[in-house]
Amino acid sequence: AEPLPMGPDMAKKRVALAINNEEYLRAHPELRTLVNAFVTVLVEQKPSDVAGFAHSWFTEPGLAASLGLVGWERPGEAFELA
């Protein structure tokens, strides 16, 4: 099937959305670590209940520590105590 034709306003919105998404992903490089680790475990274990597995995996209290994200700070955004 061919893609639907897109008017100039829709094209601008898609470009703006893509830019916004890219800015967010660059501001949160920890997402790559989380997603890569999740997909790796998912394809290794091949659970039949993917949603339940994802819920358990992402709510695991030790997840951040196991991925080396404890004490991690975004580049350029140091956490300061007042």
C-alpha cells in the first residue's frame, strides 16, 4: 500500500515531532541502556506474557543498580543539594 499524501502542515508537524523526539533521546542517554538491556533479556527469555514480563522487569527495585545507573547524572545537569 502506498503512503497517504501529506499536506505541508502535516509534514511540518512530523518534522517537528522527529526533532522533539531526537532532543529528548539525546537529553536522556540512559534510555538506550534501559531499552537495550530490556530487549536483550526479552529475546533471551522469550516470555509468553511480554507485558507482564516488562512490568516485572521495569519495576525491579535493583534495576538501576544492575545497569550501572545509580548515581548517574545527565550530562550538564549536575544535581545539587541546597
